[in-house]
Amino acid sequence: MAAFFSGAAMRVCDGMLPRIGSDFGLTPGAAGGVILFFSVAYGLSQMVFGPLGDRFGKARLVCFGLLACMVMALVAAASADFSLLLLTRAAWGMAAAGIIPMSMAWIGDAVPYEDRQATLARLLMGILTGMMSGQLLGGLFADAQAGWRGAFVLMAIGYGLIGFLLLRRLRGIAAAEPATGRGTAMFVVQLRAVLSQPWSGWVLGAAFAEGLLLLGPLAFLPAYLNQRYGLTLAAASGLLALYAVGGLVYALFARRIVMTLGESRMVRVGSVLMGAGFLCWWLSPWAWTAGVVALAVGFGTYLFHNTLQTHATQMTPAARGTAVSVFASCLFLGQAAGVALAGYAFDHLGHAALLVVPALGLPLAGWLFARALQHRAS
């Protein structure tokens, strides 16, 4: 449930960018700052939450993140100008940084490697249903009188409910032995342990590429469908919410898929599906195909992404919280760069620039990472 609300926060603003821009007199590309600031803060804060999770307990960090997100969502809903909204979204991103990565790291501590893909897929179901709900919520509130403020208040209620429920259960949650060392020295040692592994560079580079080429352009797809086909933001967000359904299909059959395809083929197939999806979004003359394509892209995304995050939990087992946090940092800093570039492309270069670059770049990134996986296995 924590992953559900964190996943919703990642996508809730996508469908609301035109509404936020209209309320503050901005273009959708400029309004994308609410996603950019969230992503940058989320990515950079991983460097803090990872070592803290290793030292003080990952479940405690998840609980703290939920309650802090509740406060920041309420403050964001009350923002009177765009600058204040950006600052509160950044603070919201900082708080959210302690939820999903620490949950992943806790699974890494508690679940044997051979069962970890399937267990992470269960967590993924929470994230994906949250992303789907957030996408729908954003589109519905964008066309409603309550607008983005109403959506943020609803998010705050959800964060608070799950945060207080988790707070009551903390004592019964198993925890790994805390890391030794203190302060900056501990962080430097753990970070060096993660970055000194050559394999970590491949995993972290692929995560950055995924954020840059996939998550950044995805943020502007509701506005793209609104402009190209004249769909309402609610209808556009509803079609794109099928992206999460594609991920859920993967999560339901994850164990069988891993056994049948193997990791390198999962990465290849997933990256090709993602690239082909962006190409179809650009070329298709029919609005209804956007939903079918979103479902295929969602399935492809999690063939690729779940393989990445499984390896992230295994990069440095002795500093797993730090390793997963560095992984999430690369993913969300990649998203931040992708949102900035995609926003510029949307406002100034046209739809082709927004969609063709990921259509070509994602299969290339997948091919490179799949080759690295094969080399590592051999």
C-alpha cells in the first residue's frame, strides 16, 4: 500500500500539466517543472536515505517517508504561486525517496535471491496499480473543479492512513543487522563499495537511460494526446493508464516469464516493445490505439525494469540500502533530465522530437545491457 501511493505520486501530475499551466499562465512544458523538481529531489535524496536505511532500519524509513509525504502533499495543495508549488514538490520528492527503494532493499534483506524476482513483482503490483490510479486521478481532477489541489489532498489522506498503520506494526517487522560506522565515513565507505563494482556501472547506466528515454517523455503523453486528437485530459489519461495494466500482466506471470525467457531476452524483448510503442504513438492516426500501445509498452517496461532492479538489490549485499538508493537516484535523475528535454521538445520542436528519440534510444539501451548480461553470465 505504501508502494501504491508512492507510485500514484509519480504519475499524478502527468495529466494535470495543462491544467497547472493554465492556472499559473504557463505552457505544459514549463508546468512540467512540478515533475522535474520532484524527480531531482527524489534522486538526490537517495544518497541520504540509503545509508540511513542500512543503519536505522529500512521499514522505519518507509514509515517516516509516508508521514512526511502526507505533510508535503497538503502544503503543495495550498500553494498560492508556482514557485512555492515547485519548492513543495521538491520537498515531497525528498520525502518520497524513502519509500519504494527502502521497500526494495528490505525485500533484498528478507527474501532469497531465487525468489526475489517474483517477490519484487508483488511489490511492483502495488507500484503499478498506484501509477494507474495516479494517472487516472490526475486526468479526472484536471477536468474537475477541484483541480490539482483536490488531487493532492486525496493523496495526503492516503499517505497518512498507510503511514499510521505501518507505524503501529514497526516492532513486528524483521530487520537486517544495522551497518557499522557513523556519519559521513559510513556513507563514503558504502558508496565506494557500490561504485567500485564494474557491474554496478552497467546497472546504474541502464537505470539512467530508462529514466531519460522512457519516464521523461511519458510525462507529456497526456498533453500530446490532448493536442493531437482533441481528447479530454481525463480520456487521454485513461488510455495511458493501460501502461500500468501491461506492467500488472508482467507481475502476475513474472515467475513463469523469468523461467521461460531468461534475463537477457527479457531485456531485449522489453526494450524493443518500448521503442516500437513510441513509434506507434507517433505514427498511428487513430486515438484509440494509444491505449493498446500503452499496454504493450507497460509490459515491455517491466520486462526490462524488473531485471534491472533485481540486479540492483544484488550489486552490493553488504550495503544493499545504499546500492538500491543509488540505483533509484540514477533512475530519477535520468527522469529529471528526460522531463527537461521532453518539455523543451514538446513546446518548441514538435511531437516527432518527443517520440522518435525514445523510439530509437530504448532498443539501443536494451541491446547494450542485454549484451552485458550475457557477458557477465559467461
